[in-house]
Amino acid sequence: MSPTATALELKSCPLYIDGKPVISRGPKDIQRNPATGEAVAEIPRCTAEEISAAVASAHAAFESWSKTPVLQRCRILFKFRELLESRADELIALVTEENGKTLDEAKGSFQRGIECVEFACGAPTLMMGDTVDRVGSGVDAWSTRHPIGVCVGITPFNFPVMVPLWMFPMALACGNTFVLKPSDKVPRTSVRLVEIAYQAGLPAGVLNLVHGAKNTVDQLLTDSRVKAVSFVGSSAVARYIYQTAANNGKRVQALGGAKNHSVVMPDHDMKTTVSAIMGSSFGCAGERCLATSVVVAVGEAADPLVKELVNAANGLTIGSGAEKATSMGPVISEEAKKRILSYIEVGEKEGATLARDGRKDAAARNNGFFVGPTVLDHVDPKSRVAKEEIFGPVLSVVRVKTLKDALDVISHSEYGNAASIFTRSGSVAREFTQNATAGMIGVNVGVPAPVAFFPFSGWKNSFFGDLHALGKDAVHFYTETKVVTCRWPD
């Protein structure tokens, strides 16, 4: 999309090279507010020269930054955290404008991002190696952790603050330098994060930022100066990122899509279950990789549960995330809206019962990219709506007879991000946690997102790589180990 005549009034979106904002010479696209559809900013697609310059800046800064004592690196991150907190209202409002989240959702994701910075500030202990005295006669051995070089982060549209903060604080704390490539749908939040990082005292070149789409990504994946790549997005792109970067000799963590299941047993607590599923399925307009998109209702749980879910969905207030009364905001774009609406049609054609039709909410809005909460009942577990990632506020209800049947539904999914169970039985919960084929498990929890000191451990086609984001996996991903074997003569 080319700029309109109002382009001079639009907000600019610089890149960052060597600690300084730069206005790109590349072509510009228009960013639109998803709640209104109006143009708000010009988003550049960086030139090949600008991307190379950003990598060169990170490469040049690495020698000095990697030798900076870890305590000094973390003092800058402590200051960064302090500045983030002081600018919380500004960042939360920016997330709502760019992404469409409600203010409460934006606030929650901001707080999760802060926790990631706090975890990175523990790098002095997290990077500790191991020591063994006398591994042989007069021989000692120890290991140490070292930064790997220039790291790249490629982040999605759905969490403009949180996901970048999954990546670059830990990478920097470990002594690496970084090039961030945010989603071209929500880049201005990342620009603000980089600005604040430099205000905290980050040396020039340690953190850089570029914009663009596939061409930008491809150049970063093939640049020999880049040593590691972190990605969050769809599974198709995650697989491509993983294969391309690995073929070019880089270590990769590529987090992909999901089709998360919530199993509801007959003995569940209705109030707790409905509240958790509503928040998981329709919070953030269903645009998150831990959203519940399939409820597997066991036995007699189904009928009353569907009734209560529909009642709760009818009570949601749909509108701009900036309005306090709003309980569900828009999806990210017109293209996303059309895709999600098409899946509702697919569900009907596949024989599902439309218990609640979110298309009526979409039709009632003249502006913005809105889809209302949709509940499809009696869904065939082999159907497209039960298997494919929709990434929107569409909940499919699959009915089964037993817990074993429910576990079979989960096991046949190509994805393995998250699965939850709602029950009062400890033995049922134990069986589920041991046998559900997903990397993040919830018991009476709708969104089993791990806190920052545990890894975000997707399985199957939800993750490509060996070491996950967050937790000790992140420390290992952003460092390499040196082992010393030492003997001194008497």
C-alpha cells in the first residue's frame, strides 16, 4: 500500500543504527489503527544497505560489549527496567493503538515483558559455569559461558512489548549484540523500546533495529556476521526461518503456531471454567499462540458448558481497546478479519453447529477490523476448523466420551504448544499432565503461559529448534560453553 496525500501528517517510524535513529530511504507502507481503520503511521521497508549497516554496527560493538563485566551490563538493564516502568502508560497506550488490545490486555502483556527484563538482570548467576576439582591426578576442570556474537530477533504483531523483551534483554545480558526486526504491523512499540534502552545507557551499536518483511528477514538469515536467530510467528514461517538460518550455520529458536485444547471434565467448576476459557479464547481477540481454540467436552459436560460460554460471549462489549468499557478489541487487519470470517463459513459447511455467530458483530461495525466471539459446537475433530490455526476469536467445541478420547484428540494435532484440563480430580489431572502431548500444560488454568524463569516450551510443529525462549534455555541459547582442563606441575 503506497502513502496517501496525508502522509506528511503520519507518524514516522525510524530504524536504529549505531545508537541513532535513521529515516529509511526505502519504500513506505501505511500502518492503520485496527479499531478505526484510519492511517496512523508510515512504516518503511529498509534497503539492503541499511540492513547491512545495522548488522555491521552490532558486529563492531560486540568486542567491547562482550568484554564489559556482566554486572555492568545488568546495571544498564536495571535502569532500562526502571525507565520502562516510568513510561508504562505511554507504552500500554501505544500497544493498544498499534495492536488493538484492550488497555487491560496491553497492561498484562507489558507486565510480562517487565518480568523478562527482571529475569535477564539475573545473568551474573545464570551464566555461572561448573567446576570439578581433581578430575584426574593433579588435574582440575571447569566450564564457563561466553556470548556468541550478533543475534537477531524477528517478532510478531500480537505482543509488541512482551515478545521483543523475551529476546534482546537476555541476549544483551549474556554479552551479545542484537538486531531487532519487529512485525511491520506494530513496529513503533519496538522503536520506543530501543529508544528507552539507549536512554538507560546502552553503548552505541549494541542494539539495532530494522524494518521490512521477507526481503529483510532473508538478508538477516543469510548474513555471515549473524550467529543466532530468534523468531515468533506462524509455523510455516517458523519452519522456513529454521531451515534457512540453520543452513547458513546459525543456531535457531523458531516458535510457531498452535491449536490449543482445553479438556473439560464433567466434575469441573462451571464458574472457574467459563471464566478461564472466555479469557483464553477471546482475550486479545484470540490472537495469541496460547489461546484456547478447541474445547474438548467430556461426556455430560458439553451441553451446560456450551450454554454458559454462549451467554458469557453475548455479554462481551466489543469495541476500541482504548475505551475502558471494551472487553474485546479488533483483530489486527482487514486481511485477518476476512480470513477469520472465512473459517466460520468453513465450519458451517463442515457440519458444525453455530452456537454463536461473531459475523453479526462484524457486520454491526462500520469501521475497524472487528470479528465477534464465535462458538462452533459439535465440531468433527478431523475438520479444518478443529485442526488448522485460525488465530482469531473462533472457539470449536469437540464432544468426546472419555478422557482417553480427549487425549487422543490432542495427540493427533500437528501442534503442541499448550493444553489445559478443568477438573476437581487430582488423579485425572495427573493423568492429563503426564500424557497430554503439549509443552505447556494447565490445570484449571486457561492460559498456561510460563513465567520468565521457565522456558516457553512448545512441541511438535509449534517449535523448531533445540533451546526454547525464556528460562535457562534462553541463557544456553545466547551463550556457548568453554571447558578448561588444567594441570600444574608440582
